[in-house]
Amino acid sequence: MTALELINPATGERVGEVEAASVELVDAAIARASAALPAWRAVSPADRSRLLRRFADAVDGAREELALLEVRNSGHTIGNARWEAGNVRDVLHYYAAAPERLFGRQIPVPGGLNVTFQEPLGVVGVIVPWNFPMPVAAWGFAPALAAGNTVVLKPAELTPLTALRLAELAREAGIPEDVLQVVPGRGDVAGWRFVTHPDVRKVVFTGSPAVGRKIMAGCAEQVKRVTLELGGKSANVVFADADIEQAAATAPYGVFDNAGQDCCARSRILVQENVFDRFMELLEPAVRGVVVGDPLDEKTEMGPLISAAHRERVASYVPDGAPVAFRGSAPDGPGFWFPPTVLSPVAPTDRVVVEEVFGPVVVVLPFRDEEDAVRLANAGDLGLSGSIWTRDVGRALRVSRAVEAGNLSVNSHSSVRYWTPFGGFKQSGLGRELGPDALDAFTEVKNVFIAH
């Protein structure tokens, strides 16, 4: 047996271990999911909805348990972890309405009646990252189950505990045992088997662009459906007419939430040059005020990075001599800590500006005018999210249309709402999760003509 060792990122202490699924174990799980599919898709819409609501209620009853698991396994702050467990509940409740609303269409045609149906795809493989283990899992399995598919889910090697508990809660709520399964394991073993196994009809993957491209190419061999969310290098664009005080006060929370381990992190702050100095003056106390520490402390706003290896990767973007404008604080001692760090001045072509750091490091660059801001915001191959700060409604609309990103916020940093579609432009991904759009990603349209 190969075991995955689990480490508490805040202390460096061993949490435990779980068995890593072999190809044979993954194949067995897929076989069980295939066998469970006919009965699950035949469950009446009202009964499937009822089961998903019971699953949501079970998650709600276990919110504190799930949150504490996430703090221990992932290093998330307790406040964030409670929100994440609540998000799983809310996503399940949202899609619990879907089975009774999978409407087809009646299309006028000559000579008969034409109707369409939305049919489930079959077995869906969901591959979840380590940065948001609970919500991203639910964004995959909730709409997939609602549409009548069965799901085999592979959590990240570092963070499997909440996924395993969610599967138990599903069974406790009455979801048949093989309809939602969790197989912890290595990505190149368990995750890749989702790509190659002919009975898996769709792969949902959140992770790096490099791995996403490999998964997309592998799925092409079987013309297998994919949804990909592959990261971002998002811009926070601050115009001179914005509320500069508010923009500066909130900027740290747009990038340092979850220690910057967020695909939506606004890790490039673009500030109009005539207010640049004032913005930096206001940003410094805001960054120094971010409370970094024990994730179980209710006052903590930022926890550790996920692992020692990831901390080394993040540190490589801030070598000796880097143009550090100012830093926040971080605990000494055990754990994988890194302080909130602001770099400026930097060139638009610097590695830290171009690449996704996935840590609490942000760069601040000046721009001249609206055209220059859009040019800088659109630089690079990624386009997931971003923010625009201005009091001019016309400018907000123009820049929103011009920025190549899937999720934008004006005068805020909100990217993800379960009611609305989430996904990226360019190499940030393919397809949309959440909102009403997600169901289309887990169904096929069947057209039926009935002659008079």
C-alpha cells in the first residue's frame, strides 16, 4: 500500500495518512459508478432533488467539523473554512432545484412534433486542487449529480480529508453509496486514469495550465468532455477617479486571502500614475495590518502556505535584492509561513509580473490612461478574474468589456458567486462552473422528432 502523508501547514506536524488509490482501485470505483448510473438517472426529479437537499442539510450540520478538518489539513483560517463548508451547503441547495428544472424544448417543425431532452453524460471524474478542497469539489459534484450523472472524485494528494468526509455525509443523507465516490491518490495515477478510462465520459479539472493542457490532449483521444479551470494572473485596475482610500484598504484582501493561493488573486495592481504615490502611501498600512497567524484564532486573516516545497517556490519570486516596497508580518517557528509582500517598481516583463506566483506576493505598476490600463491588464496568456476601480460608470463598462477575463468586479474583489457562471478566458480554462450554465456542462442535448 502506498500512503499519502498529511501535514498541518501551520505547525509542520503530521496529521495522518490515507491510502493512495492504485489504478486497479480507481478502475473498481469507476466500475461501481457505471453500475450505479442507470438507477441514479432513473430516480424521479423530485426524489433526486430531495436527496440533494438532505445532503446539503447534512453538510450544514457538520459545518464546524468540516471547517476544523480544513484548518488542520489545509491551513485555512477558521473563518474562511466555515465559509467554505457553507459554500458546499449552498451549492448543493442551489443545484437541488435543478432536477425539476432540466427543461427541454418543443421546436416547431413541419410534419410532426420535435422535442429536446437534457440527458446525463454518465460517469464524471472530478479532480480537485489543494487550495480550496471543499468548494471546488462541490462545484463539480453538485451539478453533475443533479443532472443524473455519477461521480468519482480525486482530491489533491495534500488535502483529501474534507472530500472523504463529504462522501460519508452524502451516504448518510441517502445518496446511494456508489453514486459519489472519493479516491485519494496521485494525479499521474488516479487522476490520469479518469482521462484514459473509456467509461468516464467527462473530466472536470482545476489546477495548473500545464497539467490542464495534458488532460485536454488526453481526453481528445476519446473525444471526452472537459471543464478546465487553470489559474490566473489577475489585475486590480485603479483609476484616478476611484475611491483611492477604499481601493487601497481592500487591495490586500484581493490578493492575500488564503495566503494568495487563489486562482482569482489580484496579484497585479495597476494604478493610474497621477495617484500612484498616494495609493502606495495608503497601501502600506493596509498590508502591514493583515493579521497573519494561527488559523484557529478568530482574528487571523491569513494563514500559512500549503507546504515547505510551495513556500520555496513562492520565495523564488522574491530573491535577495528584489524591489520590495514593504512587507507585512508572519510568525516565526514551525509551519510554512510567508509574509504579505509588495514589489515595486517592477518591469511589465519581470517573471513575478508574468507568472502566477500562487502566494502572498503582489506587484504594483503604474499606467497612463484607459488604453494603457487595458493593455497591461490583458498582457499574458491567462484571463480568469480582475477588479476595476472607478466612479465613472461609462469607463467601468468600457473597461469591463475590454479586459479579457471571465469574472470581473467593479469597485470590489468578488469573483465567485454560486448563482453566476465562473470560468476563464484564454488559457485560464474551458467551460463554465456554477450558476445556471454548469448544468449544460453535465448533460447532452437529445433531439427527438415524432411524425404525425
